[in-house]
Amino acid sequence: MTAIPEAAHSIAAMIDKHHASKTEQPRQHLGASILGHPCDRWLWLSFRWAAREEFPGRILRVFRRGHHEEGWIVSDLRAIGIDIRDTQGAQSRVDFGAHVGGSLDGIIHSGVPEAPKKKHVAEFKTHSKKSFDEVESQGVEKAKPMHWAQMQAYMHGTGIDRALYVAVCKDDDRIYTERVKYNKEAAEGLIARGHRITLSDRQPEPISTNPSWYQCKFCAAHEMCHGGKPTKHVNCRTCAHSTPRADSTWHCAKWDAEIPFEAQIEGCESHVLHPDMVPWKLDTEASSMDEAVWIIDGKPVRNGEPDAFVFGSRELIANPSACAGGEQVLMDMRAQFKTARIVG
């Protein structure tokens, strides 16, 4: 007897679509969890919300499973006498200033068998079988340097000189634990790197200029770094008017004001694309404080608050060639209908 074929709009597909449709707010700070990322430019573009990783619903469900695993790990640790606090909804935070910080999975006050009275930063990770085997055989510093860097930052921020790394294999539920020592030099270097990146007005050099480099090929910023594409995102952090400050605020030069977090997400009509987030040449002589003039397809295109002759950033991202084309019918429509915009 043959099985009934899976419908195109199956339950699994609908569930994945549901998860993929959820829009999460971008992270406000540069997180300690990514301070060990190998590419300075990716960290800068990520912090600036210019490049964002987009995951299908299935992968988002995988992340959800990892999040739920934290509660089970905490329960298991407590069951064997480990005193772990500040977990899940009550997590401790570390703030290194200048937009760099993070949240800990927990703080162990006592009960780790190798050092029963010593405090530890707790870090939990779930792994595929292949990834778990690598950590088990090589240790966390070599196999997962970003996880190691994350713990170094947390230890530095809490003043605790040991961390307990707990890895769980999603395939067979094996557990691997490792005590990690605090490395002051490494931790300070990571935090200094974070500050340098968050406070930089210009993008750093990429890890490679080769588009086929293995660390670049599947990066969410590949089209920007190697494909000559502009950012897809319009928000205050992709705007040339905004500047991150050392007190972890953002300042807008256009309005001479601090930008609240919620306002940063949407941006405003006066948005001007940051020159490091577009592939076009800037005409510095024609540009002003309020507008940029880009050379697109050999023609000057004004970018700023839209009117009959100025194109908004969303228009330029949607169809730069149409904005540069200057077709009379488009110009007439934009002049006649004040809210008319190019959308594709």
C-alpha cells in the first residue's frame, strides 16, 4: 500500500513558514557571543544592521530547541548538587560600554566536582554529532573559538576566573563539559576589538577579498563585500547622519539629537545611505549635509528626503537603475503625486 503523498501546503511547511514570518528586533549592542567572529567587517555590518542573517523556519526551530535545552541543563546541574543561579529569564548581564555587552547563561556559585567551592561562568551549547565530536576531541578553544571568546568576555565582565562549558549532542544526548580558565590578555583584546568596531564610522577591511574564500561564501554580507550590491536595510544605523557614541547612544547629525532604540529600527524620511554600504561613487562636490549625490549608471542621483528630484534610500535600494534612468513618466508621476515612490 503506497503512502498518501505529502501535500504542497503540508503541516511541516506551514509551521516553518510561521516561524520564518516572525520578525525579531535587531540586537541593540554588539554581543559577546560574536566577539570572536573572524571578520571585523561582518561585525561592523552586523552591528550597523546593514547585513542580517536570515534563516528558514526549520533552522529557527533548531535555535528554539537549543534555547529550551538551557532549562533542562540547569535542571540536571541542580540535580547533582551544583548551585547555579541567574538563569534564563533572570540572566546576569555584562556591559563593557561603547555598545558592547552580553547575557550569561548562568553563574555557578558552588558544586562543580573539580572545584566545589569555586564560582564559574556557565555557558551552554547544543551541537550536531559532527560538531560535538570536534569539541570532545579538540576542546572548546580549538574547536569552537567563538564560544571560547564568549566565555573569556563573560569572565572578564564578572570577575570570575573560571567557566564551565556544557555541550549537549542533539543526535544522541551525550554531554561534554570543560572547565575553561580566564585569559586576561585575550579578554581585554576581544573587548578592545569590540569597541574599535562599534565606534568606527567607516567599515573595516574584510577577512578576504576573494569572493570564493570559505569564510565569505555563505556570509550574509557576501553580496555587499563581493557582489557590488547595496545594503537591503534602511534604518538609522545604515544612515550617514547617525554616529555611535562611547556612552552606548546614537546621535543624529540631521536633527542634532539622540536616537531612541525604537526610532533606530525604522529610520526617517531624511535617511541618506552610508557610503560604505553602497557600491556607487559619491560626488563629494555636489553632495550636501542633507543629501548625497551618487553616480549610478554614469548619472548623478540625489539621495535624501524624497521629492520630485530626490530619491529616498528605499527607492535606491529597490531599483537604483530606475532612479538613475530619469524616465520622464517617472519624474512626472513623482512630481504630481507627492507620495509616489519607486518600489521595484
